[in-house]
Amino acid sequence: MLLMNRRTSALMTLGGLAAAILAFALFGPVYAGIVALATLCFAAFGTSVIGNTTILVTKPVDPEVVRRYREEHPGATISEAASVVARKKLAPPR
């Protein structure tokens, strides 16, 4: 569900930029500025597209364990998997 919100937010931002360019071509710079300002406000105060996963890792994390975690949990990002692996200290593969 979170992925859908991020995807929708990204598409709305891109659509707003396209609408600003179209408004500039059809109506002039004033209307394009209004649409661009609305798009900028939506992008700044809306749902984050990238995310904000905090990784608190004090020692190196084995990339194979991170890869295995991501295979077991489809949809997990690399930063989320590294964070979980660092907290759980999963055993490396044999």
C-alpha cells in the first residue's frame, strides 16, 4: 500500500509539471506559475517519494544476508533490509 502512495505521489508531481508546461504554452507564464507553485507545494508537503529509512549500522552488514532477506520479503528496499539485518544479526548463508 505504501508503494502505491509513493507511486501516486510521483505521478501527481510529474503530471503537475507537465500541466505547467502545457499551461505556459496555452495561457502564458502567469497560469504556468500558478500550476508550478501548486505542484511545488504538493511535492514539498505531500507523501515522500523516496522514503526516510534510517539505518543505524555500527559494523559492516553482509550483502548476501541482505540479498537473502530481500528474496524472502519481496518489496523490501535495500535500506530497509540492511536495517533489519543489522538489528537482527541474521546468520550468514552456509
